[in-house]
Amino acid sequence: MNPAILVQGVTKTFGTTTAVDDLNLEIPRGTLCGVIGPNGAGKTTTIRMIMSILFPDRGTLSVLGHASALEAKDRIGYLPEERGVYRKMKVGVFLTYMANLKGVSGADLPARITRSLERVGLSDSELVAAASLSGGDKRKLELAMVLASDPHVVLLDEPMAGVSAEDVPGLVDVISAVHRAGKTVLMVEHHIEVVTGLAQRIAVMHHGALLACDTPENVMRNATVQHAYVGEKL
């Protein structure tokens, strides 16, 4: 079976800056993989190339066996780092609108929306204005938006960004439940304790290159990783 995500020899430059340098990464189906590294390591650039928002200068990428995420867009859920909630809309209306934009419709859509809200712990919020939600609940709403289409692959770019410490455990529970439901999850995240607690594998990036991709235990004691990050926060 093809891996869920396959990155082979990918390089991406912006002017004279090499953001991603000859990256090779394979994510088996059903795996939760965390991607860590300091700012500028190439994490977000990588996830945007996987999503076909950006395109590599060299190398190839595939998602679910397709040469482009655009060919499998109905089976991919993507949560970008930037927030995307229409604050004046009620939660249920917002999710319906976003699902329609993704091509999801039909008589079962209200039930899908209800289920996705239940999965993220917002089952009583369908008639609530998005503006009234806390920062953590807004992020949960964005996750509900991703889940409403029942994707096979879920890409999360900094899901804890802008979330209070009190809201982090709830989001961790949601992401864990998504993975347990059989989804492949690729998650870029600065909170190393979140990644080590959730992920089966961790990919470590540094200056655009992949230093390691292994179990959390092996990555944390990898001498190359430790040497590269002396004085830096992963």
C-alpha cells in the first residue's frame, strides 16, 4: 500500500534562501507524525508543499498515491496556522458554509456537522456566534471544520497557536481521538511536550533539512538532534 504522504528529494528556495533542502519523508497510513524544529526550519513550507499551496523547485510529493494534493483534496483536511473563523456567523452556519465551499453537501450534512462538533467537544455550540468562543474553542471549531468532510489525511500546522495553556489538553484529546479513528495525522507543532505525548513518529527539521525521523524516545536521545539544538528551543 502506498504511504499516506511521500516526499522525495524536495528542495524549495525563496531567492537566495533555501527553505527546504533535499527533504525525504514518508508517512505510513494511519500514523500520527509530529514535525518539530525552530522558526525557519522549513516546517510550514513543507506542509504547504504537501498541500500544493507551494510547489518544490526539485523533487516530488504524493498524497494518498496522487502526485498532487489537488487530486485528493476531498480526502485531505488542512488546518493552517492562521485562524479562519467568520466571527459574526453562528457555529453551525459557519460549518455549513465551509463544507459547501469544499464541495460537501447533501441531506446528511447537518448530521456530519453535529458529529464533528461532538468530536471536538462543542456539541452545545451550534447556535452560538463564533465570536463568543474562547481562543481554544475557536481552534476546536476550526478542527470541526476540517473533520466535517471526514478526511483520510489531516494536516495540522501549529494547532496550539494562540491557545491558552488551559485549552491545550482539550485540543490534545481531540487530535488523539482523530488519530484513533484511523486518520493519518501530520502535525507541525512548537510544543515539544505535545508532540512527544501524541506522535508515534517525530520528524526533526533544522535549516530546511531532516535531521531525524523516528520514535519520540529515539529522537529525544539522538546525538545529532541534541548537538544541532544546543541553545535552541525545539
